[in-house]
Amino acid sequence: MKSCKTAYRIFDLAVSLIYPRRCPICDRIVVPYGQLIHSSCQKKVQYVDGPTCLKCGKPISNDYEEYCTDCRKIRHFFDKGYSAFKYRSISGSVYRLKYMGRQEYADYYAREIEKRLGSTLKSLHADAIIPVPMYRLKENQRGYNQAVVLSKAIGRTLDIPVRTDVITRCRNTVPMKELDVMERRKNLKKAFIMNGNDVELNCVIILDDIYTTGSTIDEMARMFRRAGVQKVYALTLAIGQTT
Ligand SMILES: [Zn+2]
Ligand SMILES: [Zn+2]
């Protein structure tokens, strides 16, 4: 693994000479090599801290509640969710990572996830990180799936294998921004297919960029459980806050 990380650093250095790395917050070039973010921009980033929902990991405004308002109403299929950043503080960055090819941001996010959640995530002893798959046509159009890019960076940092061969998105779902929870669930029916009957995994971490209602992760978690996976966790880069 060490030689793999060294090889990656050499590769990364070579790439950075041709395409200088951009700051995940302001998108301007970051120098010198090895810096992943401007120190002034680092101060603008807000992490998930304080009381969080015991189920989905969303920050909650009072610490006498154990669960957020959503998780008190809905049963989730995953065991527990973790998230590193408050969505509002990195929303522009997530947009560029997702739609504008800024895959390099993933290295910064992986480093921060290791710092904030590394020991917790390692203690789960997950067999694999599973990025939320994108419908193939959509991925071909975009050129990459940001969940895969993030998963690879995080998997490399935490030394957890990334598996993209276990589950496939077999249907293009309509954008879910305007849908409520029940409509989202309906929209996701039969959206995924397991590749083979025997997944041979006991514990997985599903990875996505943003956590909103958790519907996509839930649908995947439901399928993993049906396939015999014992423990299903969720890891997302950013999460909103309940009111
Ligand atoms: Zn910056
Ligand atoms: Zn919750």
C-alpha cells in the first residue's frame, strides 16, 4: 500500500506541473505543490460538529434529541450515516466537483475526512466502499462519476477497497430536487441491480457526495441487506441541517 501511495504522489506531482491544482473553495490555483487549499479559504469551511442525529449524522439544533425530525418519521435501511461538512459552506465546491470536472478537489476532501472521521470509519472494519453508481449513459456524458472519484481518494487514504462492480444503476431516474421523500422512494424503485447473487461482503460503506433525505442510499442499503450484507453504513461529503 505504501508503494502505491508513493506512486500516486509521483503521478500527482507530474499532473500538477501540467494542470496546477485548484483550491476547492475559491477555485484559484494553489501553490506550492502539496498544498490542497488556500489557508484563507480553509477558514471558510464548516465541519459537521456539535450534536448530530444518531441515525443519519445530520447536525441537529438541540442536544436533547437523539434523532433529527426526518429520522423520527422514516425508517432507514442503513445502520448509521456519517458526513464531514455542512453543505452550505461547500455547495459551490460540490457543484464544480460534480459538473465542472474539478476531480482534484477529492484529494482535499479525502484528507479532511481522514482527519475528522478516519478512526471512526476504520473502526467499522468495512470490506468495501461502494460509491453510489450513476446511470451509464449519464456517466459517459459527464465523463466521470464524482462519487467514484471521491471513493477512490478516500479508499486510498483510509486503506479500504473501493468496489464499483457490486451494484449498477440500471435506470435513469428523474432529478429528485423537487420530490418529497415518498416520491423519491418511488422514483428509485428498480433503479439498481445487484451484479450477481452472492456479494460476499459483510460490511459496506455506501458513499455519495450529498445527503439530503437519504433515499438513494436507503434503496441501495435495502438491496445490500436482501443480498445478505450484515452492516451497511453511509458516508457523504456534505449534509444539510434540519431546522
Ligand atoms: Zn482558495
Ligand atoms: Zn437523521
